[in-house]
Amino acid sequence: MFLESFKVTGLAVTQIFFLGAIGYFLVKKNALGEAGLDTLSRLTIGITLPFLIFCELIKGFTFTFYARWWLFPLISIAITFLGLAVGSIFLKFIRGHEHKMQFLTLIAFQNSGYLPLALVASLLPQDQLGPMFIYLFLFLLGFNLLIFSLGVYMLASKKGDKFKLTGLFSPPVLATLATLALIFFKLNKIPEFVYKPLKMMGECTLPLAMLVVGGNLAQIRLGRIDKKAIFLMSLAKLVILPGLGLLLLLKFRLPYLIGLLILIQLAAPPATTPSVIIRHYKKDDLLISQGIFFGHILGLISLPVFLSLYFALVMVK
């Protein structure tokens, strides 16, 4: 059962890898420059992903059917703080305030949007894909609120700076909140001639997102590798967190799709957004690029392993 599950998840991850590899080689061959990559990133975050969120929620979400929708942002926040707690265990081995903050950021914030979107699209049948997308978009509401507030504070602030609640409302967050408001006030009857082109734009999100991820990895300048920090980050992020999550999921027996979402988020490699944040705030890249690069490479092995364990153990029980 495990080998069969590993074959399925490994194939899904390999498909995602090939999509990312296209972006990687486009950048390496100078067919896609930094300006073009930035444009694709802005297009994905600012337009296609909000349209995808809007179209999936407007057609598939109701407050009656998803009465506990608010749990998903809370789960997202809980996963981030679990990552901070696990990462804190290893902080004594990391020297320097900025090193510590970048180390914690790599563990606390996962690739929670681009990679899971592509992964579930490859793993799940069509009848389960709609609900899973809704779960994922609701989860991203909590993630985006934290990465653009707490994440920016951790990476861009100096020691002793006060926390500021700025940058909370990114386009995906606004799209989620606006769509939920439309549904709540029963203003979600969208004409088909409006809905279809928006849906077509939203469906561009997955390939564009993986081009951006691959392109971002191609731009990483590794320099001197901090082997100790990368080893500890990989251990905490790719082994301890998903291991804890798997044990908890087997104990509490959550619904299948919700459990799968939680495990994917716990097992996903580090988020790529922190590389954008430190570039924007002109901070030294001490660990972020190294962590993203090696986290994604090692995640090609660890992610299928934990997903296969989940599928095998859940199916058995």
C-alpha cells in the first residue's frame, strides 16, 4: 500500500517539478529575465490567483455547507506558530539576530499556495478538487495575513523594533474577503459571460505559479553554504513538523481532505515569499535563498514519503 501511494504522490511531485524546471531553465538561458519574472509574479499574485479564488469560492462556497470555514485560517495560524515553536528549539545553535530570524522564517512559513495548488490538482479526482481548493483558499487567508505582517517584521525589522500591522491586505486576502462578503449578502449571482473569462484567467494560476517558483530558484545565489543551519532547518521543516502532524492526524482522525491539507502544509518546503521580502527591504540574504533551494530539493523526497504514509495509514484504518 505504501509503495502504491508513493508511486502516485511521487508522480504528482515529479509533474510539478517539470513545470518548475521550465521556469528554472527559462531564467538560466536568459529567455526570461528578472523583470519578466517579477511581472509574472505580480500577474499571478495580483490577478490570476485572486480570480481563481473568486471563481472557486463564488460557485462552490456557502456559509451553510462550510459552517466552520473560519477554522481554516486558524489552522494556518496554528501551523505557523507550531513552526516557530519547533524552530525555537534549535535557535541556540544559530548565531546572530538576523540569522535566527531568517532561520525561524524558513521553518514557520511554508510554500502554502503555489505548490499545494499544483499538488492537489495532480493528486485528487475532480469531485474532491473543488472542496479542496476552497479549503486551501480559506487556509491561505490566515497564511497571507501572517506572512505580510509577522513575516515582514521578522525579516525586515531591526532588533528592538515594534511590530506594525502593515501590508496585511494582499490581493489574495482581499479577493477572499470580498468574495465571502458577496456570498454573505447573497450578491453572488454572476452572469456566465462574466464568470467564464474570469475562470479562464484563474486557470492560468497553476502553470504561471510553478514558472515563478522555478525561476526564483534559478536566481538564487547560494554563496557559502551554512551547512549546520540548513541541516537543522531541513530536519525541523521537512521531518519533525510533518512527523508531528502525521501522528496528530492519525490520533484525532480528522476528515480525509482536511487531514490531507494539513499534512501537505506541514510537509511543504519553505515559502518563496521571504526571498521577495528581503529583496524589497534590501536585507542581507544570510539563509533564505539557501533554505529555499535545499528545502525544495529535499522536499522532492520528503513530501512524497509523508503523503504516502498518510494515504497508506488512512486507507488501512
